[in-house]
Amino acid sequence: MSFCLAGFIAFVISVLVFLLLALLGVPVHIVYRKLLALAVTSAVFSYIFALGLYAKSLLADNTALAEGGNTGENVIGFL
């Protein structure tokens, strides 16, 4: 079983896109000026997405869930 470094690949792609935008003259300083808003929006979106996935897992058959993934504990299941 191989492990894919998806986070590293996403980082490299993000840096390349950022550099490309900077070279094209796009004002990339907006990211720095809006960093707090981006962080809050990302956290809220992640929380809502996690709640949606948790609700979907409660409605799914046990055969659709990962083997051994259902512990019966609500907090652990959400996390």
C-alpha cells in the first residue's frame, strides 16, 4: 500500500500558481490583507462540511462505512 503525499503536491501547486500570478502582475498582496477573513471562512466552511459528512454517515448503511470506523461514540465519530 503506497501513501500519496497529497498535501505536499497541493502546496507545490499553490506556490506555483502564486508565483505565476505574481509574475503576471496580479496584486497578490490582497491575500495578506485578507488573511483573517480567509482563515475564518476556511474554519467555518470546514466545520459545516464536517457536520454534513457526519450527518450523512448517520443516514448511510453500515456497509457503506469504513470497516471498524463506527465506534459508537458521537464525539469521536465527528472528529
